[in-house]
Amino acid sequence: MHVTLLTYGSRGDFQPFLALALGLQKAGHTVRLAGPGRFADFASAHGVPFAALVGDPNELSVRFNNAGTNLIRSAQAIRDYVYAIAPQVTRDARVALAGADLVVHSFLFTTGGHTFARELGIPDVSVQTFPMFAPTRAFPNVAMAGIPSGPLSYFSHWFATQVFWYGGNSGTPRFSKQFPGDFPAKLYWPFKQTDDRPLSPLVFAYSPMVIPRPDEWTSPHIHVPGYFFLDEPGYQPPPALKDFLAAGGPPVCISFGSMVNKDAERIGCAVLEALRRTRQRGVILNGWGGWKPDIIPNNVLFLESAPHNWLFPRCKVIIHHGGAGTTGAGLRSGKPNIVVPFAGDQPFWGKRLAALGAGPRPIPVKKLNADSLTAALRQADDDSMRRRAADAGGKIRSEDGVGTAVKLIEAWGKRR
């Protein structure tokens, strides 16, 4: 089977799809992974055929980060960015889909990927790294983490879906007139039953241990196979990292991913001061902002990046922004996690992690300072929290999210 995977966003959005592409390849399928052009080398290094999509996801990350946790502003930020590149992305995606027998699409391709599949007469599978488009009273929509469980929670899912559908598709009439040969005249929803097509499978790429399947999810089209981890067994740490780890006890790892923040210096100074107060060593993956102090303390190593699956288990505590993928990697390591959410779904994951007892309550980035982070680091040193984090890590490591998803995709492809 020839499978095309369509995804867009930051590395945290792209990497799970690269892991799935590798799993499909290993199972004997032909794959093509379409994503932002900046990830061409990343895909090539893993031997995955790649199709570039126009645009720079860093710009999207900045807009998303500036929107904070406001659902409407987040949707507007995504819409404005998508509208600017939609015609060319559509052309690029059509090229990537040539010869496909099945398409797997991500959150931003929910309607587009499904519509392409309908046009081509092939099946499609939706993969989301967070729970969307499946209402429940058990927890709120990820963009409205402060809403309590119950009827309001159920409403939050319905409301978020309306915002996504109408906000994301309002430009369709204009684009279809301007680019009739490229842009679809009508977009279709993959999770609505029609006479000619069943519901598309909706695959949530996170652990059912982190979010147990709610009672309302009785439909067989919803699946929760586990996280899609990308392991890099051949990774060789740079000498600076290798020497730093060997020079003392396990450090605290700080990684804020693609969350470029205008307050990077304030955040960085708070981190350094909290490490000093708690007498901890720290590895700071500063690709998130590029900030460094004029004088780097001896207890800290600044590094542009390192594979989370390699570095996190070698650390004592993980401090991160609460992105879906980083949360999964942090939990998998079995170490306590401190979440500092910036925007979007990050407060949701921070609360879920704290509910598991695998870390303190999240610290919103606007409230991050040396005092709040020092208190969280001391709480993360509690023996009971360490035990709960280790237990969660063991359960997640026992799952095979990619393998389970590959079997699901194979079965769906055969049905159609």
C-alpha cells in the first residue's frame, strides 16, 4: 500500500508523523511524508521519502504563542497564517498525493486531507496528538483547560469544533474562485456519517494511561493506541554534553521547544536563579529562544538540541512547555515533569500530568519566576512524586503506539 502522510506545524507536530511513516515502512508499505520544507533533512536522515510544503512553521509558532490560551485568538492566528499559504500548500499536497492508496492527515489537514481523499476515491485516517472532535464530559477541550468536567466540558468540545470548521473554511469560496483548478469547491468533514462514505478513523496519538477513554467514546472510529515515539538509537552526544553529564549527578533538563517568547531573557534568568537556589545542575536546550547570559554558570550547559528519548532519562527533572509530544517524552522518561505552558493545549497537558502525580501543578509562563520555579523543583524532589513519575513512565514504555496504529491503518486500507 502507498500511504501519503500530510502534516504541518513545528517539529513537535512533524516528529510523530515521521515515527508513523517509519513504522509503515517497516511493515512493508511505501510512504511519502509531506510537511514543511525545513524538515526535509530530518526526514532524509531517517530514510523517509519527503514532499515539501511551502511556509515556515516558526512563523506559525510565534503567532500561536502570542495568542496565548485564548481559543478565538489562537484560531485567528492559525487561520491568518493558513490563508496566506493555503493555495500553494494545496498544490504541494496534490503532488504529494500522486499514486496514494490511503492518506493520513494531521490536525491542520483535518478537512483538507479528508477532502483530497474523497476526490481521489481513497480512504483516509485522521491522526491528532491531542483529543479533538470527540466530545466528552470527562474533560474539556484542550484549548479551554480551565473548564470543569461536566456539561460545560461537553459544550467546549462542540464550540471548539465550530470555531475550527467555520474559522478554517470561511476562505473556501474565495480560494475556489481564484484557483479553480487547485482549490476544492467544497470541503468535507471526516467525522460525519454519509451514505457513500463511513466515518474516517480518528486516532489520538497519546497514551490511554494519560487520558483514559471516556464513556461517551463508544464509536469504533475512535482509537487511542499510545504515543508515536521516534527513537534515535544511533545518537552520539557532542563532547560538551557527554563531559557535562559525566561531571556530576543527573541535571535538570529545560526544553521549551518552539515556544519563542519575547520574555526569553526573563524566563532564562528565572531558570538560572532557581537552579542556583536548589543547587541543581541544568542542561538548557535553548533552541526555544536562543538566549544565553553573558556569563554562563558552571552548573549549566546550553545546548541547541538533543533527542528527548536519549537525554530525558539521564536527567533528574524535566522542565518544558507542555507540548503534546514533549509531555509524552517527559512522561516516558519516568522523571518528574514541571510544565510551564505558553499557549494552546499546553495548560491542558500540564494539568493532566499533575493529576497523574508525575509533576507539580503547571506554572503559566506569565507567572514563572525564580520563586515559583524553586518551589516546583523542591516539590519535584519528593519521593512519592518520583515514584508516581517512574510508574507512569513504565506503563508508557510498555505501549506500542506506532505498531498499533500501523495495524489499524492496514485494516482500514483493506476494508476500502
